[in-house]
Amino acid sequence: KAGVTQTPRYLIKTRGQQVTLSCSPISGHRSVSWYQQTPGQGLQFLFEYFSETQRNKGNFPGRFSGRQFSNSRSEMNVSTLELGDSALYLCASSFDATNEQFFGPGTRLTVL
Amino acid sequence: GQNIDQPTEMTATEGAIVQINCTYQTSGFNGLFWYQQHAGEAPTFLSYNVLDGLEEKGRFSSFLSRSKGYSYLLLKELQMKDSASYLCAVRETGGFKTIFGAGTRLFVKA
């Protein structure tokens, strides 16, 4: 079956702009988590969604938000972009929160 | 607080055995995962431990001691393709949040 897909794969934005990233989980998976990965910090947890509900949120400012649709697809939005937001954003899906996660290829965001 | 520690880098020789350690302090515990991540690629699942002891899967084994907040990943018969980052991750109680360590970059040399 198809894996986790993320769009777009690459994105270049300038400071102050906003961006929306999309994630389609594996069919049947209802849990979607988002992570930010940078060379110095590793994977940092952003938030987790299950059946359209955000169940947990990491320590990121309110500029980072997300949502999940009824078909389990998820989007995350970053407003008022800062240079430090440049990172690889990974989405991971799982059947439920206790199972292993399957990661998408990520969206590499560059903020100039 | 929440903290997961693993060595930054390790080097080993093809055909050898390497052990990557992970210690953790998290808000509750609901399982420990190991993932492999090759450069430029997404992490892929290797193993899962929720009870104390050793889980073996082919050339890879993972050990957990909950009382010590300690895990290790053991890679046997190392191959060049095992050169990658290995991420230790802890699922917190409730299961809705997974905390990742910074990863251990493993270099396998001939």
C-alpha cells in the first residue's frame, strides 16, 4: 500500500510569509504527528492529531498550527515565518498512537 | 524534564558488532522505539520495546531497562549500508507524544 506522502517536497519562502504543508497518511491510519528536524536539534515534536482532534502539542510558538480532516489528511501552517523556521518538516502516521510511526519524505522549508 | 541522551557519533568496522546506548528521562513511559535514518531520507522503524528485556530481529536487537531509563540498540555483522543515524524515541504516557533523541551517527568503515 502507498506510504505517507507530503507536499510540497521543497519550499522557499521569505521572512514574514506564511506556509501550509500537507500530509496524506497511510490508508487506515488515523494518527498523524508532525516533527521539525534541524541538524542541531534533531526531531522536535510539533503536534499529534487523531480523528480530527489535536491530542498533544509540543513547545512551539502559536505561529505553528495544524489540523486534520475527516479523511485523516493533515495540514500544518506556519505564519510570520522566521529564519529559524528553516528545517525539514516530517509527518508520520500510525494506526493509533501506540504503534510504530511511518514517516513521509518530508518538506524541506528554506526561509530567506 | 524530558531528556533523551545518545552518543553523537560512533565508528565501527564492517563485520563487527556495535552497541548504541540511549538513556532517557521523560514524563511517563509508554514504549521506546529505535529508528534508522539515512542521510536525506525519512526515518524508518527498527524496533519497539515496552517491557524490560531484549527484542531480537535479525541483525538488530534492542534492550530496555525501565528502572534504569536505559536502552541500547545492538547491530551485528555490520554492513556498509548500516552507516546512518539511529534515533532513540520514547512514547510518553497516554501515547500521544513521542520524544526523539538527537540521534547517533554511525559510520561503518571497511
